Amino acid sequence: MAALGAHAAESALIHMADSRLQVAVDATRGALRELILRSDGFNQVDPGPSAFGLWQLTVGDGMTNHHVSVEDAGAPGVERLAGDGDGLRLVWSPVVAGASEPLRVEVLARLDSQNAALSRWELAVVKPKALRLEAVRFPRIHNLRPRAGEVLAVPHQLGMLTATPRALAQGTQGRGVRLAWRSPHGTDLSLPCLAFYQPDGPGFYAACDDPEGYWKELAVWGDGTNQLAFEIVHAPEQAAVGLAEFRLPFAVMLGAFRGDWTSAAQIYRASPAAKAIAERGRLRRRLVPAWLLETGLWVWNRGRSSQVLHPAVALRKHLKAPVSVLWHWWHHCAYDAGFPEYLPPREGAQPLETALASARRQEVHAILYMNQRLWCTNTASWTRTGAEPFAVRGTNGTVVTETYNTYLNTPCAPMCIATAFWQDQYAALAREVLCGLHASGLYMDQAGVLAACYDPRHGHIPGPGRYWADGFARLTSEIRDGTSPRGPVALGCEYPGEPWIGDFDLHLALSVSADRIGSDPAWEPIPFFQAVYHPCTIVFGNLAGLTHPPYDEQWPGELAPATRLSLLDRKFAPQFHLEQARTFVWGMQPMLANFLTQQLRERPEEMDFVTRLVRTRLRSLKYLLHGTWLRPPALDVPKAEIDVATLGVYTPLKASRRSCPVALAGAWRAPDGDVGIALAGIGDTPLRLALAVDPQAYGLPECCTVCRIDERGRRRLGRLNRQQPVITLELPPRGLCVVELSGK
């Protein structure tokens, strides 16, 4: 280790560099000044004079919080690190107001040894044990350099990107807006990564190499002057009270790349954390029930068995493929108003058990809805069981409540998953449903919604912490252990996410239906999570349906809308096709919401699309179930303006317009090395597609056989070689197929 002096020379830049990446820190201000991909020389950081430093701390002493930053600490001491890879140690000794001794803040930065242009950043704080470390903002970048055609991609749920990130961060009033995403959290980030790039040009990459799921927030923000800053905010567990030294328990990766969000996903997929997490996946470990692997289509229906299982059986006969059911409103209580009083079923235990058994004999399996976290506070069971002491409490010590049902306005309390009380209550209900009614599985709604509980009686650290994800592991293990005599069960959850990837068999991802659920139209859904973890776990679902939403029979009859389960206007059919097409090419198990048997005759075009999609997918499972995401070939197709409907159980229909391409593509490498390119058209006219394929990038041999898989079967199209790597084919109106490339 070589010292560079007590402090580096005024205005000096301290560099690290290898053949791929060059990094420089301003030794006088402690700011990141250079992050340069050596192959193109583009600096990801705008090295302007207003740069702020690499870190900022929020520390608490008694009732007072203070912000301490690089700017308060002065120039750091800098040392060159010995060992593999170029590296630096930067040390500051800031003084906290009123403190008897200074802090010591140490940052280690080293170029990464992976096959990517990455740098690895670590931070430690030496402090008085009683001092609270409320937040650590690290690393901070004052301004990401502008580039042509900017795109910001984040794995928000399944994944989202925007082509106007700088404008969004400036806000409509031009005063600056903070765009922030929590990790891990089902409604925010499914994995801690962010990519800011020019398509096929220079890109900035940031990620956390965190296999344990510590709490953090990734953020970009504007200041009204068109700058775009970046930081990661970490929440030390228990505010690091009692620790003389806090070390960030994972490294932050900063890097540069050329490409797009797929490039970033591939970098993340190769990280040590992602590799460790992937090994936990139940699909990867071959622990998923066989019927779940064979599912051709999910039906998301609500109500009694005549409204749910009977239509699913009819659809199974039509498709000639196994159908699985996500079943809401089977339970005794009103939806979002009586949880967890699910039993007895509203149609009776014996009739429901008989209906489930009959459906299974006809290759229809059902997973039953049971919210994983809510207890409605006006229920008799809330009082009878003494549930209140085990609910989540906020910083003020009161029970947190949430209200979802706009018809009944019933408050619900999220229950603390770290308590044995709630785990035992939920697991006991699960045993009755799985062993008594013999359902094939459970859908544990809101399981990805993590909470911070501040009740010191629950046996966990107060505030944010990994205990929530640890609770998933204990709860799902208790359910599986308690139901093991009846055989494997499927446990599904809402939202994909890293910390619970090993606990659940499948994850619902509704961001496929972004317009239908009312997402900001400035953001477009992408399969970021699929690009990282597709062969490790099953992701399913959408909200694509052909009717207005249903209405629970347990809700006030006088408030029921006249439109319930009536057909949507035919003008919204392209939206339905778009949602189903995304599900198909993104390697998800497809879903049909609110299916009624009359739709087979009343909406034959849409149902034909679903039928062909299911049959094509089931012939392509080595790609669309077990494959690894590749960058699909670009499609030279026009965009179309389509009508889209935003609506839900509690929200009336709101119509708008959306521009979208008339065909979508996804590419997958099967475990045996073959490659499948999934194609789905949503337009009314045939398309002639020219797929430019890079066999070398796909890991294919010099020459390979090309086949087409669709609803009619598999047929040979010819041969592809590296001298003529273009596949030309016709896609009929609303056509679906998988183009298979095999070196065998």
C-alpha cells in the first residue's frame, strides 16, 4: 500500500485504470470525476465545478439529527491499494457538531476483476457507539453526463424504462424531482440495479452486490438546471447503534457499458450476488410441482366454483391444454374487508373440496387467494385472538393501518411477519386450505410488500431490516412442512423479488399490463427481472381480460356497477393482444382475467389469439420456461396508436391512447444451447420480417438449422450461416411463432 501524501495535491485527480475502465476521484473535494469506458473515451460523469462528494451521512445524537458530508470533512487522505486490480483507500475525519471526537469515514474503491468495465466501492464509518447512523448516502454522483436519446431503465417490479429521464427529473415546475426506488420491495425494485444509457451508445451502470437483501434506495433527481444526479441511500440496521464501526455489508458496483438495458441485465446476471440468488430459485432446484410446469394458461376468476372452475374446465377442453386457476373470492369474508376470516368457504367446505377434485381430474389446478399480511381490524377474530400486539407499528408506536376497499372503507393492519403469532395463524389457515380442501396451492397476496416495524416486543430489530424476508422463509417452510403428507403444494406471491425467490414457486407480475393498472405513460414495461432470473423461478400473469371487473357478492349490492363483467368495447382488443404478446415473448406463463365461456363465441378473434399463443408456447418450453434471455433481433416494424383502458375492481374505466410497435420479440438460449426467438404480432396486417441474427453472440456454430414453431407444430425453414445471418419470414395478422436455431 503506497501513501500519496497526507492529502493529495490541490485539484489533483487520483486515477484507477485497467484495460476496460478509468476512474478518477477529485482528491480535494472527494467527488467522482471520471468513469470512462476506455474503448470509447466517454466520461459518464459531467466533471463540472459544482460536484458534490462521494458520501453524505445522517447521524443522530439524542433528539437531533445532523447531515455530515464530504464538503464538511475536507480533503481525504489517499492511499494506493496493493493486490489484484488497481485500487484506492480514501479516508476522512469529519467532526459532528457537539461530538467529543471526529468520525472516521473510509472508502475503498477497486477495479473489478469481472469481464465487465466495473468498479467496486465499499464504505466504513468509525464512530461513537451511541451515535445513530440514520442514513448513508453512497456513492453520490453530482451529474450524469448528457447523451443523445437518453434512456433510464430500472427493474421496477418486472422492469420499466423511460426515454425522458432528464425531463422527468426536472419536474413539471422545473424545480427538480426525485425519482427513487426501494430495494428490496415488491412495489419498487425486484433487484438493485439501474442503467442510464444512449441506445447502442455509452451507458452508466450501478448495482449493489447484495445477496442478503439489505434495505436501500436507488435514486436520481434533478435540480431545475437540467442536471441529473444519482445516489444510493442505505439504512443501517438499528441505525448502527452499539457499533464502534459500521461497514456497508455489500459493495456497490459502478461501471460503464455500451448497449441497452439487456446489456445491463447481463452484467448484473454475471455478478456474484445474482449467481448466488439464482441458485436459490425453486425452478432451478427442481422443486416446483409438475402440474405447475405443465400449465398452459392461467385463468384469474373470482367468486364461487361455478364462476371460476366451470369456465376453466370449459377453456381447458377448448385449448386441449392444462389450465390453472388463480381464485379470488372463494372465501367466507368480504374481499379486502374481512381478512383473515377465509374459512369456511362461502359455498361450503364439502362442495368446494368436491369441485376442486373434479377440476383436478380434468387437468385444472387451483391456487386459492389468501392475503399474506393483512388483518382487518373490525373483524371478530381481531379482538378474539388478541391480534393487535402482533401488528406492524410505526415510529410513533401506533398500529399501522391501510384501507383498500372503497365500498366498505375497512381499515386493515399489516401483521408483522417476524412474529410467531402471525406465522402460526397464517400457516394454520394454509393447512386447512391445502389439506382440508385439497387446493393445489396458495396465492399469498402482497407477499412482496415489505414493512418496517418498530415494535420492540416482536423479537426483531426496530425499523427496516432483513427480518421481513427471513419471515417469508420461516412461514413458507412452516406451510410446506405442515402440508407435506398431502404432497407438494404451489406457493405463489405478488411481485417478483430477489429475497423471496427461494421461498415461492411463482411470482405474479402485473406490470405487463402497465396501462390497465394505470402506470405513468412516460414509463414502458420491460422484462428486466426475466433477463436475470428467468430459468430460476416462474413468473406468470397479467390483467388482460375482455370484460369490466366483477363485484364481490359480499359488498353492498346497491353500489354494484351495472357494467360488472360486461364486455369491454371492441376498440380495446389491441391492448389485450399487446399484454398477451408481452407475456409470450417475455417467457411468462400467460393469463386470462375474468373469463366467461361466452367469450369463445363473442370474442372469437381474441380467444383465437390466446389459443394459438398457448399451443405455441407449450411446444417451446425449453426456451420460454427454461431459457436464458438474449438480446432479441431488432424488428423493423411500424408503430400503431391503440386505445387502452385503465380500470380495476375499485377504479372506473378511463380510456386513453398509446403508441406501440405492431410486433414484439424475445430471444432465449435453451439449456442445450439452442436459441429460440419468440415473435408476436398484434396488428391487423401481415408482416414480412427480416431477423438479423448474430450467431457468434448467440453462441451458435458457423451453420445452424432454422425451424419455425407455431400452433400447428414445428417445421424446417432452412439453414443459417455467419455469411448470410438474416432470417426472412412472414408473420400473419396477429401471428405468433418461435424461430428455432439449432446447431445439431
